[in-house]
Amino acid sequence: MNVRYELPALGYDYGALEPAYTAEALELHYAGHHKAYVEGANKALDALTEIRGRGDFTRLNQLERDLAFNVSGHILHSIFWRNLEPNDGAPPAGRLESRIRAAFGGTDAFRRQFCAAGAGLQGSGWVALSWEVTRGSLMIHQIHDHQDNVATATMPLLVMDMWEHAYYLQYRNQRERWIVRFWDLINWGDVARRFDNAECSDLALDPEELRATSVVRLRQR
């Protein structure tokens, strides 16, 4: 039996982000678009179960792509709502701010690159500040749709939705205005919490560490 994807609780009222993000826009985005990605992911899982049972994999490629599209849309939106939790407007601080300076040369340079990535994104997609596990460093990258152009070993910390459904109801075709207002909404405390978790991640690629771990496990038996 497949474990189902579920729409996470928003955690705050639809009007909590006004005036930068209206209650009408937030409700449509969350209860309409995000919910549709959850339903699409579950539909793809059901279809994969069905074709496995029949042993007929002629639709496999399309179903795999449907699953990746909808699951990625669901996960990115789930992070997005936490990034925009009502906050006191405090800027990034502590180890997160230090990592931003190390990766981008300063918080102003980071903001300019992040905003430029949003303004320059072709078509639909996202901009993400992510932790790149193998280098142990922050990076900014554009995500086309929800899943294309994504490096494998990256963990998103802060995401900006640049699909038109995210901003068009309120900002029409003025995406630059949406980018400016998005920046005012960021809850850096949430980004810092996600960074703390990501910084501890390890792909276990170092052969010396693998051997050391194996020795410890043998001794514990």
C-alpha cells in the first residue's frame, strides 16, 4: 500500500501576509494549486502501482515524469509556506549569514543574484538558495517547472515561486514587484533552521570515512 502525500497545514491565516500577499492570492495558491500537485502525485503513485500489477510498463516514462513534476511541486510549495511564515523582518544572522558572505561575498551581493535569477527565469519555475552537500557550500539556482535544472546533491533552504499563479492575481505581469515584496516576506529564522539541518547532511562519499564507519560498526557487534 502506497503512503499518500498530504497537503500540509498552512499554519497561519490567509490574511497573515497582507498587504504584500493578499488573502485571495494565498488561498488560491495554497488550496488550489498546491493541492493539485498533491493530488497529481498520488494519482501518479496509483498508476505506477497499477502498471506494476499488470506487468505492463509502456507508460512508465510518462508516469515517472508526472511523479517527479508533482512531488517536486508539492515539496517546493511546502518549503515556500514555511519560508513566508509571519516574521519580525529580521535579516539573516549567525552562521547562515556567515555562509552567505562566504559563498556570495556579502548579503547584498546574494540578494542581487537571487533577484536577478528570478527576473531572468525563462518560463515557469523557481529560484532556490540551496545547500550543496558535496562542496559544503550555498548556491543559488533556477529550477525550471518544479524539477528541471536541479543539481542532484542540493537541499533547498529558501525558494521563490516564479510561476505566474504565484503572483499574477495580485501583481499581474509585474514580476519584479513580486520579487521585491517576496524579499520583505522572508522568515530568515525558518531558513536558518533548514540550513542547520542541511549542514549536517552527508552523502558518505569519502572512502576513509566509510572504512572508519565500518570499523566502528564491527566493534559494536
